[in-house]
Amino acid sequence: MRPLRADARDNRARILIAAEDVFGQAPNASTEEVAKLAEVGIATVFRHFPTKVELLEAVLTVRLERLRDRAIELAGHDDAGSAFFGFFTQVVSESASKLAIAEALSASGSAAGEAAKEAGAGMRAAFGVLLDRAQQAGAVRRDAGFAEVYALLVGASRGATAAGLEPAVRDRMLELVYDGLRS
Amino acid sequence: MRPLRADARDNRARILIAAEDVFGQAPNASTEEVAKLAEVGIATVFRHFPTKVELLEAVLTVRLERLRDRAIELAGHDDAGSAFFGFFTQVVSESASKLAIAEALSASGSAAGEAAKEAGAGMRAAFGVLLDRAQQAGAVRRDAGFAEVYALLVGASRGATAAGLEPAVRDRMLELVYDGLRS
Amino acid sequence: MRPLRADARDNRARILIAAEDVFGQAPNASTEEVAKLAEVGIATVFRHFPTKVELLEAVLTVRLERLRDRAIELAGHDDAGSAFFGFFTQVVSESASKLAIAEALSASGSAAGEAAKEAGAGMRAAFGVLLDRAQQAGAVRRDAGFAEVYALLVGASRGATAAGLEPAVRDRMLELVYDGLRS
Amino acid sequence: MRPLRADARDNRARILIAAEDVFGQAPNASTEEVAKLAEVGIATVFRHFPTKVELLEAVLTVRLERLRDRAIELAGHDDAGSAFFGFFTQVVSESASKLAIAEALSASGSAAGEAAKEAGAGMRAAFGVLLDRAQQAGAVRRDAGFAEVYALLVGASRGATAAGLEPAVRDRMLELVYDGLRS
DNA sequence: CATGAATGAGGTTTCATTCAT
DNA sequence: AATGAATGAAACCTCATTCAT
């Protein structure tokens, strides 16, 4: 509400965006690089995120919430099969940098903080809905449990991150995965 | 041939084992931790592997060669399908630390040295033979190209590495993958 | 202009002075000794001079600029002969530590950076003016080229640095040199 | 007398030669480089010279003895002037690496051991004879004391070591010095 | 007596975090 | 609230010296 708040909000957002960019490309990047890209002082970064781990968690949280929102949105569509597979494909296509962030986190020893855990749970819940609906619509085999399908999602994402994997190959890989999932 | 070489060999082996262990659990671990686990002085590690990157590469190389040897061995079996799926399962089951090492390497900026590259090529070649034979035996669909199947192998490995994935879930995930691969 | 800059300036100056002192006495001294003498943390030294070589260059540059300024100042005097020989004597008397620094630099492999090179050129130019004027005034023989006179300056400086050379001896040595230079 | 002695002698000589070469070019070189050039194990170097400082001293001693021998030899010549100036020129021409060694020594903190000190004294004595004879022959001014002439010798040597000093310039510099010394 | 491996102390440099303005 | 300087701990790597063969 106070004018300064606006500045602070702006800074927080700019830092998050910069961090997503920086850590997405180099999991081991220094906090100072984030500050430089965000065009704020290093101390400002630490004012908003008292710890590097907290910064990483915040970035991860944002990513997960974004995915959750997309899943929720897709859950409203008519074609449950397209919704499920479309979401799966999107996650795999875009997850390169999310992965890098998760790795940076786990390298820090801390196994994801409260917020990130919640965001992950929310995302998984939304994905579970997509899966359920796709199974009820007959698009996905009924004997596939959530845990293994989610593991497949994670695996496919990570596989797609493999250095130099061409999009065409990635798509053919996904076709193999989808053939195993269809009923 | 010379007497002391025996000790040196021992140390080199001990360092490699320690490194595999240490970097398998924490890609960012320090070289000193490796030395401590191997029970040698830090300088001894650097005598055998003049650079941290070289140490990482050596560990990765050993792992890849081990996998290649297993693939070659399996290629001699009669049942080409079992050979292929068996190898796939083994790789996925054991690759947790291989991954961590590859990541530590790529975090170091250097994209894997000569030896590691060769070992990787050898492993992929051996895996290609397994795939070919499984396809000719009708155990794997013929329209699955090597690139995507290999990407799937990598992805499944990485997916299995997901923190706290239970073996049972991992196996069910693999069943989904295998159903997509079978003809 | 910004408040903290004052502190930083102070620190930078303190570090330079400390470095001049430390490296003047022991060319191989560690950066940590400089930090200790300057009463700052080691990282502060590296913030101001990102590399040990850069620190050495900075010290050398300061020294050379100081000498250049003195030469320029003397060039304004009426008695060109006194100006020339006075400068020569000053350089020889004070150059003990400048030498040590130049050696530390060359030991580092890097043959003096941009700034130091420029400072050296400026100093040589100013010395050249002193020589010219002394020759035109008939105080120094005309057939003495700049290169050899400068080499003589360097040599006399280094000779004076010889361990335990007494000032009286140094002065008599300079008299011999000056007799060779007079017309 | 025992056969092994011959080997040891050989090794000692080879090490000294290698050390002269290595330290002549890089005062900060490691002892291992000396061992490599001498084609002996590092431990062999330390068997002959229990300390790096002792090795440096030995090299310096050899050099000084060599110079002393030359001075003694020249002292037998008829033309005392040529003998003196010839020796002076030789010292200056060849002293580049001697200097480097002396610097390496002084960088080590130790101010030259017993043997090196004696060798230095011997060399100075022989040079003193050359000077005396040249003065009595009227080739060098009588009012030049030994201390300052020796300082000049050292200075000229060091000046000649200046990076990239061309031989022609060095010779012209020496002419200036000699003009100051002549009676 | 020679060798090469092993060692620990120390040097340079980076980085997350705190302090002073 | 924002900044940038300061800091110490730790990382990687080197080297003189010692041990075991």
C-alpha cells in the first residue's frame, strides 16, 4: 500500500525472474549473478530471500504453481485424453530449467522447504485429477497407478533434458511412453 | 612391475571407489571428502587425478565401461528380449549415482573428456546391439529408433532417481515403459 | 560520491601501501600478508585487486607514476645538469623495493599489464626529457643514447639493491657512473 | 672409489647442471623440474642436496667458483687493463642466470650459506687482484675503491639482465661505465 | 643408493552472508 | 528499504620434503 511497497514488489519479482533464468542455465551459479541480472544490489536479494536455498525454493515454487495452474485449467476441457497428454507434453518440453533448479536445491542438502513442498503437492494433485479423468474417459489404461505415472512424467522430463536431445527424438520418445500408457 | 606400483594401484582404486561413493551422493562434494573416505592425503588424490574434472571423468568412465561390459555379456544370451529388458532394468536400478556424476561433470562446464566420451560411445554401441537383436527377435517393436529408445533409457534412469521412489513403483513404471516398447 | 566509497577508498589505499611494503621486502610474499598488514580480510584485497598479479601491477604502477612526476617536476628547474643527476640519484636511492616488485611480477610470468606498461612509458619519456636537456646544456655527453643511459639507470638501481651496500659506497659508485656520463 | 660412487658423482653433476639451467630461467621453478631435466628421481635430488636452499647455494657456488677461476686465469695475462675490462665484460654478459639464482636464494630468506659465501669471497678476492693490477698499470683510475667498483660490476650485470636489452645497447652502456673507470 | 608415491602446509581465489551508510 | 563493501570459511591445487620399496 505504501509507495515503497511497490518498489519492493517489483524488486522481488525481478529477482525471481532473474533467478529462474540464471539457475535454469547454471545450477551452480552464484547469487551475485542473479543480482546482476535483476539489476539490484546483492544485499537486496538477501533482504527478500534471506538464504540462497530460500531463493531456490521460491523459484521452484513459482514453477510448480505455474504447472499446477495449467493442469487445473486443462482439467476443465472436454477431451480428458488430450488434456492429460497435452499437459504431459508441456511439462516435458519445458522442464529443462525446472530440473536444474531442483538439482541446485538438492545439491544444497536441503530437501525443499515448506512452500515448495506445498506447491509440489498442489501440482501433483492437479495432475492426479487429469489422470483420473483420462482413465475414466478410457484414454489411459486403468491399471496405471498415480505413483508410477508421475514417476514416468518426471523421468520423461529428465530424459528430455539430456544434452543435445533433438525435439524430433523427444517427440518420438514421448510416443513410446504414450503407447505404454494408452488402454 | 616395480614394487611400489602395487601400493599406487591400490590407492588409485580406493580413490575411485571413494569418489564414486561420494559424488554419487553429493555431486558438489569436495575432493577432500573423497580423500578422507579413501583414507589418503588430499595431494594423493591430485597426484592420481590432476584435476577434479579428471577425477569425475574417471568415475564416469568406470561406470560406463561397467555397463558396456554387462551389455556385451547379455548380448550373448539366447533370449534377446530378456537380454534387452534385463539390461534396461539393471541400468535403471543402478544409475542413481551415475547420474549424479554426470551432473557434477556438466556443472563443471567441461562436457566430458576423451575417455568418458569413448566409454559412453562404447556403451551406446553395446546397447544398440541389444536393441537390434531384440527387434529382430520380435520382442521390441521395429519402428522404435535407437535415439528415442536411448532417450527413454536415460529418462527412466533419471526418473528412478527421483527422491524417495520406491522400488515397487519403479518396477511398475518400467512395466509401462516396456508396454510401450513391445511390438 | 556515495558514502561507503570513502571507506573503500581508504581500504584500497591501505592495501596498496601495505602491498608496497610487503612486496618491497619479499617479492614472493603471500597476499595474506598484505591483508594482515593492511588490517583487512583477505577477500577485501581480492575485491579491490581480483588477482595477485593485478595487485603487483598496481603497486608497480604507483611507483612508476611517482617517479615520472618527480622527473617532470625536475624538468622545470634551471640547472639541467643538476636536474638529471639529481633524479638519477633519487631513483637509485629509492628503487630497492620497486625492483623487488618488478621481479615479483616477472616471476608471475605476466610481463606487466596495460597500466604498468603505460606508467613505465611515461616515466621513461620524462627521463628522456631530463637527459635531452642535460645534453643540450652540456652537462652530459652528447654521444650517450637514451637506451644505454636508461640501462645504466636500471643497472645502478639494481646494483644499489645489493644486500648490505653502504650508502657511502653507493655514492662513490654513482660518482664513477657520473664521470662516465659527463661530457 | 667404490663403483657406485661413480654413479653418484655423475648424478650430482647432472643435477647441478640441470639446476643451473632450470633456475637460471625461472627462479621460482620447482625442484621436480630439476629432477626431470636431470633425468633422476626427485628423491635423488634431495639425497644430494637435502634442501632446496642447499641446492640453490650449490649452483651459486659453482658459478662463483667458475668466475673466480676465470679471474685468476686472466690475472696471469700481461695486459692488466684488458684483463680487467675483459673480465668485467664477461661477467656482465653471462650473469643473467647467476642473478636469477641469487634472487631465488634471497627469496628463500636464507642469505647464502657457508660454501656460497666462501666462493663469493674467493671471487671478490680474484677480482680485487685484477683491479689492483689494472690500477697499477694505469688502466683504471687509482681513486676508485674496490667496494664501489664491485658494486658497479654487480649493477652493470643486473642492468644487462633487464628484459629485452639488446647486446648492442649493453655494449654501449658498458662503454659509459668504462669511461668512468678509466684514469 | 635410487626411485616414485605420499603427505600436509600453504597459496590463490570464490561465495554466501553481514554490516555500515 | 536499498546498496555495495567487508568478511571468513572453504575449495582447488602446488610443492618441499619424507617413506617404503
